[in-house]
Amino acid sequence: MSLVVTDLTVEIGGRRVVDGVSFRVEPGARVGLIGESGSGKSLTSLALLGLASDSATVTGSVRWGGRELLGLRERELATVRGDEIGIVFQEPQTALNPIRTVGRQIAESIRIHNRGIPRREAWERAVEEARRVRLPDPEQIVRRYPHQLSGGQRQRVAIAMALACRPRLLIADEPTTALDVTIQAEILELLLQLVEEDGMSLVFITHDLAVLSQVVTEALVLEDGRVVEQGPIRTLLTEPKSAITQGLLRDATATLWKPGGAR
């Protein structure tokens, strides 16, 4: 299924914070949104799935498999989220419930989109999902609470929840920014492996061009809510045209730099 975004605009308090963003994600494609803080990249991802704030006015078109998502009722959107489109946020600590074990949260994610599945089966699948995202000793770790896990382990739980129902598209919004360089590299490797295993499409959002170069094949550069440059990631790396892209290239994290671009 394809994601087709046309002239997506988000206004908050009379100000356009996303201004006419358009792009397309074909089945199996890996597309990146990159920009500095405040560029509108994360708000774009939230608007795609009806997660922008109540004060935001969202216009344009977001078509998923030919179906218009903008204007859908929350109940209909909730079915799309998780079941067809998964999303991983920057800070899993805020996405996870602190008073429930991580295994229960993964199992609940499975049961929401698989009505009638027995609790025991959902729990067993939660353990398998924990194993799939390479959590150590999954049978035991699923019995722990979020605060008992490291940042990298919490992000793996968030990924397990997002992918438990095998969505067709994954939106990853700065999923490694809060992690140290070593853990960041592990999470990136895991994400790419899972995306390839499941044949998913990917929209990856970041401010780090070095990270993006390892993950996507094409990208859009945002500044003040507008797309200022877009194209193959190799072209953006070797022939950046806009000042913002040139600045992002200068600031690219040297420790994660791998000449040759995305895999």
C-alpha cells in the first residue's frame, strides 16, 4: 500500500507550522524527513495519523492505500494506527504506562487489534515480540516495569508494540535521539532488520543527516514547515543545494558516518 501526502498544512494559533508538505511512500520504500528543531518534521508525522493537538487545524490530503485519512473519526483512525501503520516516538518513557509491566503493554497492543484472542496467547506473543527485538531474557524482562529497564530496552519495547500487529508502514520519529551512540547504532540496525523482514515501508524522522544516510534512500529537508529540498539521499549528501541541507551535512555526527549512504 502507498502513502500519498498532498499539500499537508497544519495551522496552530493562526500560524502555519507545516506548510504544503507533499511526498509519496511506495510499498517497501524508506523515506526520511529531516530538519532542525522546529522545522515541522515531527508535527508532520503526527498530523498523518490524526495525532496533532486539538488546537491544530490540518488540511490537505493523506491517502493510505487510496483511503483518505484526514477527516476520519477517531475510532476509524485507531484501527489504522497499529494495525496498518505503526509509530515509534523519540522518548518511550512517555509512551509507556509506568504502572503496567512491559509485557502486559505489548500484549494489550496485540489484543486491541486482534479482538477475541485469549489473554494467554497474547502474552505468549508478547514474549515472542520481546525476543524478536532482542531484549535479553525475554521471559523475565516482560514482567518488569518501564522504570526497571534502560533507555535502549524501553525503546525496544516501544518498537515491539509498534510492530506486534505487523503493520505495512512504520513511522519512526527520532527513535534514537535520546540514546547514546552505541545503543543508537544497535537500535538503527534492529529497525532496518525488522523493516526488511516484514517488507514494511518506512518514514524515518530525524535532525541528524548521518543517521538518515544509514536508513533511507530518499529524503525531504524541512525548514519552517516547508520542504526546501528533496531527492535521493546520495544526492543530498554529495550535492546539497539548500543552505539548511549544507548545514545539516556539516553537523552530521562523525561517529555514525558511513560513506556510501543508505544500505
